Amino acid sequence: MDYKVADMKLADFGRKEIEIAEKEMPGLMATCEKYGKTKPLKGLRIMGSLHMTIQTAVLIETLVKLGADVRWCSCNIFSTQDHAAAAIAKAGVPVFAWKGESLEEYWDCTYRAITWPDGKGPDQIVDDGGDATLLIHRGYQAENDASILDVPTDNHELQIINKLLKKVLKKDKKHWHNVAKNVVGVSEETTTGVHRLVQMEERKELLFQAVNVNDSVTKSKFDNIYGCRHSLTDAIKRALDVLISGKTAMVCGYGDVGKGSAEAMRNERAQVMVSEIDPICALQACMAGFKVCTVEDALPYADIYVTTTGNSDIITAEHISKMKDQAIVCNIGHFDNEIQVGALEKWPGVKKEVIKGSFCPVTRYKFKDGHSVYLLAEGRLVNLGCATGHPSFVMSCSFTNQTLAQIDIAKNPKRKVGVYRLAKKLDEEVAALHLAKLGAKLTKLSKKQAEYIGVPVEGPYKPEHYRY
């Protein structure tokens, strides 16, 4: 069978949830209506590596309605909603995802989603965090120099990737060269994935064009601020049923994700601290009324810790060893290395106890001195590991951008290799598609008003137009 999901009996339940989500995703529905007849993605093979949720199911079916031949996997071992995966598999789209995959299973699913039955790869990729892009690029590099797969590493996940690539290399020494040659481009969903792409471009390693979806305003603000504002506290409550009000929360980072997370904790009437490395973001946090300090400063006081940066080693095992008894630690930044989970499990004398399994991962670590700390979702995305992620309306903004990015790549197959942004006009179009659902009505400039401030009567407006 050209799919692998947890339980196909969940498909009907998944379909009902998809139908509900469609009503909350006006951007994707409008995109289907606008492009459904012309099918700008007709005949294109599109592989997706993005959380296999109900909202993603609507994105997948949008791509199919626009003509694409789609294969899919999740980009996180805990983020799949099994009823969504089953519904998509039943609809005929090959999907390889279930909640609670091992890392070996996760990378095998990524490989299977990239590989069509004829052995060839995709024309275009929808990526979230860059794992599909990483697998192709590292496989390509390994075909040029296989010794990179034998370089010693204590990174367990990299060891698994290297093992998979060795297996592929043994079968076909040019597999990834052939795959990369046919990939026209990738659209990247998140901050860390974009950073990876930019670094590859700077090192002259990028093999195909990429569209930075993350920095479209209707993605970065809506997904990262408003989505996190909704889903962070939802996850913490589902995980431990803990009262957040009155507790002290430490939010590590005050970028868009940090802003949404700090606001979410304050909305619950927690006392909120923020850590930052950027003086501008730190000043913004101060102006918003948050206490800016270091993680070390917070250790005697904080009850809840949330990492939001997308960087590594934000909360160390040593930090956790010094936290208050019953402190809660979680991550809502993209990757799984913000919290030193590996080092924590090797901490002298620490005892690990799984409180809840993969359906809502909660682990308790008890230290020699008797204090315990709870880690949610094994340090991975807590809002998808312990809850259902961002709501449909927010994801409609993100995924409309993804769809437009896929169309943009299809329209520009010969574009020079590089990292590109969607035009501001498209960003405004995405925003406009969602206004009616909220009952909003835009004010229109008169010709005199437009001339007075030097803008076109109709958009798109340029940044310099917003001078007030």
C-alpha cells in the first residue's frame, strides 16, 4: 500500500473535521475557486513535509484540486493527527505519518514521501523546517563525497540520517543527483527552515530555488503571533491541567513566536519574564510590560519555561537541575534542540518517568535532591505534541501563502537559484481573502487623499507609503 498511517478506521472522523476546518479556511477555499479551472499545478509532483493535521489536509486537497500529484509526510514525530492522515490516505493521496513515530520511522517516512513509485522524486516541495530539503542536499553531497557519512557525531538524529543515506547510496550512487536535477523549487514554511536555506545559498550549496513563505506578513504575524497566542496555553493545560494564573512564566525569546507566547501567558494572568539577546526585541518586551532577564535570573522564581527561539541549547540540563520543584518546561520554537533533552537524560542520578505517552507526551525528571521537573512533548513543539496546533483560520493564512508560493514556483521554473519572497501584492491578497469572514470592511482612499500621501488609489502599497 502506498501510504502508512495509524488507523484507517479514523478516516470518516477525519473527513468530518476537514469539513469543519474548510469553513474556517476562507483563503484556501477562495484559492480553489480562483484557480480550480485553470489548474496551474497540473501534472506537477509535489512532495510535502509539514505537520499532518486537519488544516494540512485542507492544504493537501487544495493542491490536488489545482492539479498536483501529491505525496506527504509530517515534519515532527508527535504532530500528526491520525484521523487527518487516515482521511487523506482514504482520499487517495499517499501519506506516511502517524503520531509517535520513532526517529528512524520519521526519516523513512520522509524518504518514502520524496520517492514516487517509479523511483523518481518531486518537481516541487512544500517544506516546514527544511527536513525534506536537507535530506536531498545531504544525499547529493554524500554522492560527491561518501566520507561525510562516516564523520563521527554525537547527534543521534544525524546518525539516523547518515544510515538511511548509506542505504540509498548502496542501491543507487546517483539517486539524489537525479532527484535534485528534477526539483524546480521549494516553498519553506518556518523561520529555522528559511535560515537554513539562506545559509545554503551563501555557501553556494543550494540546488534549486526557494520561496520564503515564513516572512510573508500574513504568515509570520498570523501563524507565529496569533497562532501561538491560542495554542501554547491550550497545550500546557491539556498536558497537565495546571492553573497558569498566578504562576511565574519565563518566555525565552521575544520574536514573533515569543510575542504571541508571552501574551498568551499574560492573558492567563501569569507573571511573565522574557529573555532576549536582541536589544530591540528586549526593549519591545519592556514596553509591553514584561520583565527582561536571563534564564539564570529566573531559575529561583519561574514555574513554567517556554522556549520560542528556533535556536539550540536555550534551556540546558544544568538549568533544569536548578529549577523549582514541579517546574514545567516546553518548547514552541520550531526545532527539537532548544532544550537539552539528551544531556538531561544523562544527568547524574536523574530518574525519568513517562507520565503520558505519545498521544500527549509528558515526562517527569526527578533529581537526587528530590525536586522534579516536567518536560512536555520531549522538547518538541508543545502545541502540536500535546494539543492540536494552531486553529484553522490562522493556518488558512499560512497555507494560502504556501499555495501561492507553489503556483509562483510553477510559473517561474527557470528562475535563478536563490531564496525569494512572495510579492507584497500577494500578501495583501491573502489578507483581503480573510476579512469578510471577520465582518471587516476596508476604507477606500479618495483620489485626493491618495495624491496627498503619495500612494496609489488601489494597492499594493510600498513600505515608504506608510510614513505615519
